[in-house]
Amino acid sequence: MKVQPDQTTVLVQVASTNTEAGRAVQLVSEQVEQLLKKIQDAGFKPNEIKTSQFYMQENNEWRNDRMVRNGYTARQTLEITFALDAKRMTRLTNAFASTPEGVTFQFGFGLSDKLQQQVKEELIRKALQDAREKGAVIARSANIRLGSIRKIEYGRQGVQPYGPVNMRADMAVMKQEASFPQTEIQEMELTDQILVIWTIEQ
């Protein structure tokens, strides 16, 4: 099945490097606080914004035949999830227009929990119908008759009931206002699989 995504997830990463670990963390926190205000001013609610990752790494470089510490980098990743809406995407894009260096973001498109469940049920129905049609063709070609269904297997290892949510539209950080690119959001192609085993009537 091909399904039009109904949900947007925006990953925002804020990073800062400093010679002191504590200062690097402080700078990231200050940037995130300023960014959150811009995002909320653009009409996004606090429950739509989550921190998905925060970490600090030690930076090292090879100098004079030995590894030398060269400061610290702190990073915080925010996730903003909302129903697919071009106007809200544009408002969010504009909120990033004046962000300082160290802030990057990307838009991803996927399925909400409700649509995932609907698609999953439809895929199961289509997969079962497909199995019945193929079984009937095989039976006619082999000049046999199918009896009752003996077994149905679903959810075999390696089978995905619905597609990934990682289609991305990467964008550089902008320094001026701009609307979200007005292009079609790519459909997601989803697959599922069912194994049906019949008895054969003699």
C-alpha cells in the first residue's frame, strides 16, 4: 500500500563547544531556552516538544605525537511532533530563521498511531485476500481443489507491519524568513505478509 503521511516530526539539535565542560552545557541550555520561546511563540504547545537526547563529548586532537584534549561539545536534541500542516511547518521554519550557529534541524514525515493501526488492519485484509487469490490460481493450474484452511501465520520474523517513519527533508539553517518548500510529501510504501496453508481435497 502507498499511504500519505499524516504526521511531522522535526529533530532540532543544539550544540556548543567550549574549553570547559560546564560552560559548554550552560551555553546549550541557554540556546535551548531561547529556542523554546521562539517555538512556543510560533504556536507550538509544550507537550509537542520533547528532549530526546542530551550528551557531552570530550574533544581530542593529535598534537606533537600525542592525543591532547581540545575542549568539550555538549548537544541536546529536541523532537517536535504534530499533525502534518504546511502552515505550521512554515511557522516553525521561520522560528529557526535567526538561530545562531550550532542549531540544525530536519523534517521527517510518518504515520500517527491512529493511522498506523488503520493501515495495519487494511494491510492484513489485503494480504489475506492476495493469498486467497493466489491459492485459487495455483489450485486451478494444478487441477486440484482447496479444502479448509489448515493454518494462518502472521507476524513472521523480519516482516514489518508498517513502514518506517524516517523519510526526511534535510534543510540547512536559514538566516531569513522563508516558507516551507511547497512540494508533495513523498508517500510511504508499506508491506505486510501472511502465510496461509490449505488442505487439498482429493
